Amino acid sequence: MDVQIHEICPQFSSGILQEIRVASATDTELKELNDVVYNGWPTNIKQVPEILKPYWTFRDEITTEDGIAMKGQRIIIPHIMQSMILTKLHAGHQGSEKTKLRARTSVYWRGMNSDIEKSCKSCNTCQEMQNSQPKEPLIQTEVPPGPWHTIGTDLFYLDGAEYLLVADYYSKYQFVREVPKGKSSSRTIANLTKEIFSEQGVPKIVRSDNGPHFEGQAYKEFAKQYNFQHTTSSPHYPRSNGFIESQVKTTKKTMKKARATNTDPRMALLCLRATPINSTLPSPAELLFGRPIQDNLPKKIPKGKTTEEVTSRLLQRQATQKYYHDRNTKPLQPLKPGQSINIQDPRTQTWKPAEIKEKIQEVPRSYIITKPGGGEIRRN
């Protein structure tokens, strides 16, 4: 008997994971599938229950993890939850092909591709906001040697607000920052870009149009201070920078669709960043960060060798820190309800008498304290 049961991966969202587990236990098809996986597949397809014959061709990919059926790294979704997962898949309001690409990174059910196509075609918002026909070919640039080497940046407007977009030419990952109202200036755009660079590092090349925000003195000083090459194109001829034009169009439309359907624009952008670029390229997030990111779908993110090595080193570092910190310390006796203590007033830095009311059980060294003049506070 060939039994394949693995430890459930901690990167699953525990809430939705439990929903899938409960639903799988009452799903006729998945109950039979889990039984067959546990007991072993028959040697001949004729011996397979009719409901499970569609799984025969990829039976070697199917495993069971803590009551949840898996197809490779993808969760097999119970029938009762498929509609909900379809809604999550379409949160970014991408086309059917992109939506199918995202689905294939995390979930599976029989007929999923057809369901996705129907869902996308029935979305009124997507139909109303279809792309216009292109007027002329775009002028493309060379592919950079790696992530965050060359970025493009531009401004766009949506619903009366102005936004800064910064996008990586290599990974296609985009960052969006709202420009404070009444503060749209070269210095503001430089400062917003600095925030992104402080998190992601400084690229070699920054491309923009030669509008006043990017040609202003503050932005020029920014380029010099941060030591990157700033190249510009005409703001009246955006197709000379086809990449950033495409990024602005996609980002703006994604946010617009989300607002039109009263959904979270940030979640829509997250879905966009987590969607594979095509069938041969991973998502923008994975290209930029070197790892897939968790979005709104139940997803198993495998731990790599590097992650395990780093985890081991982090644990070793913590142990070393604790050893040196604890050399000149001693554990204090736990405080008891009713015990008199002194607490320090953070404003006057003076100590005043108080009394322990209760201990917070789930948090170490944390107590509810009754102050001398009445009222309660929480202290560690």
C-alpha cells in the first residue's frame, strides 16, 4: 500500500484552511478521493469509481495533507467552496487567461478553467472596461540584466487623486503611492520615491517623462544624491516608453474596476502582483523578491533550502543573544492578584503604589493593574 501523507504547510491561511478541511469531509467526491489516496489506487482504471476516473491520468500527483486533497502543490477545492474561490480569483479583475494562470499556482477542481472563463465573461465591470484597440506599435526597451536594475516611473490620476507609480522593468512589479493633495511637486515625488528606494534599494537607471515633477531641481538633486542614472522621454509621446505606459494602464484599470465593484483596490493590486506573467514566467513578486507571496487564495508556499538554513541561523542568533542577556539577570517571581506594587508614571517618572488585579494568561509577564486613584492599566 502506497500512502502519501505530508505535514500541512504553515504558510496556509489557518481560517480558510479549516473551512476547506471541513467542507472536504462532507464532499462526496473528495471523501472518495481521500480514501483512494489513503488505501492506494487500483491497478486498472476500470476498478476506479466513476466519479474519480477524471483524476486517473494525474493520480501520482494527488496526495492528502491533514484531510485536504492536493494536486501537486495545489489545493483541490470542495464543490461547495468553488464559487467563493472564483470570487477571490477574480478580485484583481484580470482576464480569463491571467486568472487561470493565478489559479494554477494554488488551487484546482474539475472544470475550473471553464468556470473561470464563464466568471470573467459574466463580469459586467470587466466588459465595460475592455481595452481599446492599440493605435500604433509600442517602442520596447531591452530586458535589464536583473531585478531592480532599471525602473520606470510616472504619475496618473484616478477619481480626483494623483498617484505615483514606480515599476521594475525586469519583474514588472509596480509600487503605487498616493500623492498628498495640494503637495504635488518635484520634492514630493522625490520623497515618495525615496521611501520605495529605502525599502527596495537604489536601481541603476530610472526612466520617466520630462514633465516638471521629474525635471525639477529637487528630483535632479535626488538622482545625484542617490547616484542613479535618470533618463527621460517626452510626456506628449508616452509610447516611446511602452513599458511604463502599459503599467500605468493596467494599474489604473485594476484600481478602477475594484472601486466600481466596491472591493479593495489594494487587494486587487496584490492579486496582480501575485499572478504569473505567462505560462513560462512566475509572478512579478516572485521575480523581484525571489519567492511567491501570499494573496487572498489558499496557497501552499514550499519552504526552500535557503529558508531552512536561515531559520536555523536565526534560532542560533536568538540563543546567543539570550545567553549574553541572561548572564546578569534572574527570573522574578510571578505577581499575584491583590499584591501591592509600585508603578512608574511615564509623565512624571515618579513611582506610585498600585495593586495587581489579574494576570494576562496568554501573554508572559503581563498584568492588569488597579491604579491608586481608580481605573485600570495594563503593564508588563
